[in-house]
Amino acid sequence: MTESSRRKFLARAAATMSAAVLAGCDKISQSTWGPNVLRGAEQLTHMVQRAITNRHALAPEFTKADIAPIFRANGTLNPDSDDYDAHVATGFRNWRVAVRGLVHNPLDLSVADLRAMPSRTQITRHDCVEGWSCIGEWTGALLSEIIIKAEPKRHTKFVVFHCADNMSNDDNHPQFYYESLDLIEAMHPQTILAYDLNGKPLPVANGAPVRLRAERQLGYKMAKYVNGIELVTDFNHINGGKGGYWEDQGYNWWAGI
Ligand SMILES: Nc1nc2c(c(=O)[nH]1)N[C@H]1C(S)=C(S)[C@@H](COP(=O)(O)O)O[C@H]1N2
Ligand SMILES: [Mo]
């Protein structure tokens, strides 16, 4: 098998396993042991994929000729809050990415700070679970450099990304989009906090002023409008406790491709 057909096979195998588990979801989850079995199965998918794929492998990269003329946008297209509108009006000068949680050195990074950090430019394919893909060129600060700069504490296992878009209709109980990666994905050389798309500052629809690119993951992992990064040992304390907005609605936490 070639590397890419092997990866496709693994993705399919993992999807089949998850689908098999989900098929019995309603019935199983009514009994007390169900949730543990489900969690166990998801952990197994993650472990199996870890064991048989090389976690240091790079996602495929493409050429300028492959870049789509317009990068399709999905999910929130504009956070549309007074706060966000004010940032748009001031060219995101006051936008900060707050790095908190299990760190010795908390950071508040402006877009200019991010632009001054070691960066990477990569032409990659974005795969959305809704069934579309799009190739674009992303430039951003290496997330590994940000994490190292923040001096993570020893027990850090996951990195959580907090976003500015409220997914709830109820302004009194906002539910901001969020996502998370394990430390291996977070430290991967193609994982960046992107500020440019196709050589220009990110459009609002694609997550201005900064969004995550974790190129070996499905689209929903790529948090847009990032204003916070939190280092944690687990995410039980955050919203639904599943590590992401879509995960809280039932998507798999492990979204490796
Ligand atoms: N903050 C935030 N990030 C998000 C989403 C969102 O709704 N809000 N949607 C996700 C999904 S499902 C996809 S496919 C990609 C879409 O990124 P794009 O708009 O640049 O295509 O962003 C992901 N990140
Ligand atoms: Mo998506």
C-alpha cells in the first residue's frame, strides 16, 4: 500500500469502528455501564490509530497551482458581536490570544507578536466532515514555539483553543466554540496559529485574525477566531467536557486523518 492509500484505509477502518459503536448508541447509553463502554471504544480507536500511524508524519502539501481561487468558509462566518465588530473596526490591533492554564509563563499575544514569532507557510487540503475539501496556503506562528514560550507544567496533556464566536442563541448563556488537541498534535511542525490565507490577512469568514491549522485533523478541529489557549490535563471542567463544541454534540474527539 502507498502511504496515502494506507492512510485512507486507516481512516475508513476507524470510521467504521466509530459507526459500529454509534449505531447502538441510544440503547447502550440508557444503561449505567454504557457511557463507559462508549468512552472505552473511542479511546480504543485513538489508541489503535496511534499504534499504526506515524504520529510524526507530515500531512501532504500541495503546489500553488492547486490552490482554490476562493477558500470555502463554513460554520461561523462572522462572530457578529459588538466586541468582535470593535476588533474589526480597529484592524484587530487590540486582539489578544491569552495563553493560560498549566503554564509558568502566561502570555497575551497580539497579532503583531504572533507575526514576529517563528512561522511556517504550508499549502494543505482542508477536509470537512460535511463532505467537501479545499486547498489553501496558510501562514502562521508555530504552535510549538508558543507552547515552549509559555513554559508548560509537567502534567500538561492537552491544549484547548477558545474562540470568540458564541454558538448559543441565548446571550445570557454564551457557549463559545472551542476545540482541543493532545500535546503531540499541538507540537507537530504543521500545527500553526494562522494569520494569513493565500498571502493575505485571514478574511473574517475564515477566522480573522487568527485560527488554528492542525493539518492532520478534520476541519472541525481548526478553531477560528482564537482568543485563548489553555493547557490542561483533561477537559472535564470545560463546557460539555468532551473537548470541543462538536464533540459535545457527539462528534469523535479523535479527528485524525
Ligand atoms: N470558531 C469556530 N471555528 C470553527 C468553526 C466554527 O463554527 N467556529 N467551524 C469548524 C468547521 S466544521 C470547519 S469545516 C472549519 C471551516 O473553516 P473555514 O471557514 O475556513 O472553511 O472551521 C472549523 N472551525
Ligand atoms: Mo467542518
